[in-house]
Amino acid sequence: MKAILFASVALLTLIFVGCSEIPQEDLNYKSEKSFIPINSGSQSVNSVETEFSASKDITGSCGGVIEIDEVIPGGPFGEIKVKAKMKVKAGTFPDNETINFTLTVNTENTTVIVYPVRPDFTKPIQLSVEYKGLDLSGVNPEEVQFIFEDGNGNYYQVENDEVFVKISQGKLRVKNAKITNEFVSSPMPYSRFGFIR
């Protein structure tokens, strides 16, 4: 009887352990990598602006889109084109609430700030960013990642549809990065995303 009981417990243990979820690799890491700069090498960028921003009041029942389309003089191609689009879906927060969202593109490195990102958001904010005309010499396209930086030097990979790099055009793009409520920064009051190499 003891042998049957022991065999049953052993079998249940094997089933439980075999069916339990295997933890995924922690995507949080401190990195020696750095954000890809806008101004690199001898090709200076002549921007007096340190950032471009756009803001919009968005209602929960409707959602909304914020876009930035700017040009920075200088760089190896004469100018750097920057496009960013942030889409907040209807139902991301309560229908009767209106929130002022801000999208900010840094002109010194390839980072973007999304504000706010709140823990009570129920749908991801979609973010697409494209740079064209960057000096990408020395950048390995296979090592470029689009990440979230939490303010304490920790980087987290951000799910997206595509990260595209074309060295010959100085082109860097992320398509539909999913900014979820897990990307709430502390101690910073905003969430910073960008391309690292």
C-alpha cells in the first residue's frame, strides 16, 4: 500500500513539474550598450533644438494619434529626417476620461519619451519611429534593439513588429512598438524608449 501511495505521489509530482510553466528569460539587464547618437563622428548636426514635442488631449472613448515629422540640419546626408507616431487605442483608459499625452523626440540621441504611461492602461500604446540620414558607421544591424530604459540604467526589450536598419541610407526604424503598462518609469515621471547598439 505504501508503494502505491509513493508511486502516486511521485507520478503527481512529475505531472505537476512537467506541466508547470517554464520561466522565460528575464529581459531586464544593465548594459554596456548605448543609445545610438544623432550627432556622431565628424558629421556635425546643427540643431538648436534639443527635442521636438507634440501634445494632444485624448479621450478614452475615442483614442487618438500624435505625430512628429521634423528635419534636423547636418549629418552625413545633409539632413536627418525624424518621424514618430504614437497611437492610443479607444478603451485604453476609461471612456469618460481625457488625458493630455505628449510625445517627445530627442535630437541628441535616438530616444523618444512617451508621457504618460500609467499602470491602469488596459491596451498597449503603439509607437513607430523612423530616422533617415543618420551616421550609422560602426553600427552592426544585428545588434540594434529598441528598448525601454527605466531611469536606473536597466534596459527592457520592447515587443514590436519590426526593427529595420539600412546603413547606406542612415535609416533606423521601429514599427508598432507596444508600450504596455509595465513600462512605467520610476523615479522618472515619463517613459523613455530608444535604439541601442
